Amino acid sequence: MRTARTDTTRPVAESSPDTQNPVMNAPYSNIPELYPTASHSGVLRVPVEQDVPFTPRVRAIVDTPEFQRLRTVTQLALASQVYPGANHTRFEHALGVYQNSLLYLKQLSRDSRFTALISDHDAEVLIAAALLHDIGHWPFCHPIEDLGLKQLPPHETYARQFIGEGTELCEILRSQWQIDPEEILDVLTGRNTSPACRLQQAILSGPIDIDKMDYLVRDSQHCGVPYGRQFDRNRLISSLIVNQEGDGLAITNKGRTAAEMMVFARYVMFSEVYWHHAVRSATVMFARCFFELLPSLDISQLFRMSEPDLIRTLLETAKSTPVQLLAEGVFGMRRGLFKRVAEYSLFHEEDLYRSLRQKSWHELVELSNRTGQKLARAVGQSFIPLSFLIDAPPQHREVEFRIDVFSDSELCFRPLREVSPIVDSMARTQFDDCVKRVRLFAEAGFRDTLRRTLSPAQINQILREELATTAGE
């Protein structure tokens, strides 16, 4: 349905800068990262061919131990099991997101509604939050968070450990940026619901945010695939405006095609990279390994480790236990990823997909154990513990691509899905349901025995029986 504006003015303000010194009259002209001076010059080169402004106060943040630890946390964790080049780090990604924040601010500074809401200080908070948005990440953060375990804090909340009182980052934010760390946490956690903070949050985490704008391109580059780079990033950024409600982003009509391309780029990256079947095999093996070893681990120490140290700790803790099968399969000298037994989606065995899609991690663990044992009996062999796993999407869902388009000719905002046949078609089904499948994995030898002995229909029937048993308990 068309959403009419209450006024007939364009949402993007036409600037009329001083021709002698246009920067002097520009919004946020006193922010050195946006408009570097001779005393604040310097760039950092980041792939792919990006010159990231590197001012003294940005350097001060980057040089802290808390930020440097991001060099030891890879961006895509277990994707390197399939894509060998996917070893880029959160450190590199954080710099890319920071640069995107500057591009967004320069574009949005042309919108008078944005500058009326976002002060110079708010803009600086956004810049610092962009740089620090992953500061709370620990190695393999997302696979661990997806377990949904109550004793594990979200990484955004865990950021307090690194920027809170007594940390070097806290001192730098206050002395060099005049920012209270709590302001950063307001943006990262979404706990502040003021209009300005909601707008900052939308820029950092929304349908078209500075995080996605970086990781789609960067992940695609390092994985050696074209999918995440096939949208016009500059065109999309140049079309950004404030939405009608004033608490998020919208685009002008000139960015519609670029937005469509970004929707599809994200879809294909999830389908072909993030949820590639072998990547998911490594991920569910790691997740089950971590879950089984958790009672023996010191979380407070573990989450401060580098990725190599965490891997070493898991391998040592798993030694001579049933978990060794998983730990060695993912991290050992001989790669031993589990193989697919079956795969379910909205378009294949929908009832099994929907039943498993809603299960918690604890329920999936129990169901994996029982189904694996029953399958082993059906093929006449003893069940090796942890040799059969069920991988299902986490219960929380990805941010949906809901953004409005402003039409100059009609002077109104309309949802992108209403003006785009491509987006409308994809929006008819939840994004997660399209790209995140449910899969059964088994140790290679067990998988081969199952396929030789049982038909897909027999395997599905055994799974249905166990689901029915679980539902009846």
C-alpha cells in the first residue's frame, strides 16, 4: 500500500555550500575522520583497494590490546574448511565497517532531517561504534551463540568486557573522543530507544547497514566467489535517505536496482557460502564438540583466547573422549568432515523441515542421539557416540530486507517489495526458510552404510518415528 508523505518537499536537502570553502559549511565538518586536515592525515590500506582514513584517535583505538585481539578472530570461522582463502579477520572487517560509516554520514549529511536529529557528537558515536561493533566477538562466536545457551552472553553485551571501566579503550574513548563507553553500548545493544539512537542502530544493523555492506563484498572476495560483489555499492549508498518515520533508512528510486541486486547477493551468499553443506557439516560438528565439552571449559578464559589457542584447548580437552571424533574431524591434521545423509527444505519433505526447524539445540542433541542409535540398529551395527548429527537453523532469524523507496515523482514512500517484482517474489517466503536447510550428517563410514542399506524413505520414516516419540513424551 502506498504511504503518502505529509509534505511535498524532497527528503534529500539540496546543499548550497560556500564556494570558497565548501567543507567549512558542510555538516559534521569538524569531524576529522570525515574531513581530514594536514595534521590528521594518513590512510590504512585494506582489501579490496580501500583507503581507510587513519587519524590519531582512530589509531589510538586500533592499537589497543582489546582491538588487536580481533586479528586472531577470523570472520567466517569454519568456512575456510571449504573456501581456503576465507581466513580474513574481524580486525579487517571492523576497519571496513568504520569506513562505511564515513560514507554513510557523508551521504546522509545531505538530508536535512538526518542532520536535525544526529548531532556532531552522535555522528562521532556512530563512527566509534562502527569501529568497535565486533569488539565483543570471541572465536567461533556465531556458531556458539546459535546454541542459544543461557549461560552464554550475546557478543554485543560481552563488549562491555573490553570497553568498560578500567580498560584502555574506555580511557581512549573518554579522553580522545569525548565519548562515554555506555553510549557505544547503547548503539551496539539496542537498549536506548531514543530517535537518534534508533537511527544510529539502523545504520549499524538494519536491512541496508554498514555491516552487511562490508561483509558481503569482503567475504565474497576472500572466498573467491563473485556473488557478494554483484551489486552497485556506490549507487546504493548515494541513494540513502532517512525513512518517513525518522528512525531508520530508506532509499531514493535511483537506488532501487542496486537494492534488488544486494537482496539477491545476500541470498546467494547464504545459499552458496554461509550455508554450504560442507560448511554446515564443520559448523554442527564444532557446535556439538563445544556443547559436550562446555562443562569442562572456563568460559571467562576461553572467550579471551585467540582462535588458535581456543582450538588447541578444545583438542586437548577432547582427547581420549568420544568428542575427539568431532574435534579431530574439524581441527585435526586429517580433515574428517561428516557427510550428508539427508536434506530437508520447504520444497522437499516440508513436514520434517518444519518440525526440525523449530527445535532448540538441546532438543536436537537428544533427537540426534536417539535417531542415530535407531539408524544403527536398522543397519545392524553398534552406534558410535556422536557419529550422527542433526543440523537445523537457529531459532532466531536473520534481519528481513524491509526498506522503503521514495519516489520523486509521487512524493511518497513505498516498500521495496511493492515496487520490485524480484524482492516481492523473495519476500513471499521468510529469508531463512529459503536459504537455511535442515540436514542430517554422519561420520563418513556410517553414512556410506546407511546409504547402502536404507532408502531415503526408510531414513525419513525412522526420523518421523523419533519425532513422534519426542512429541509424545
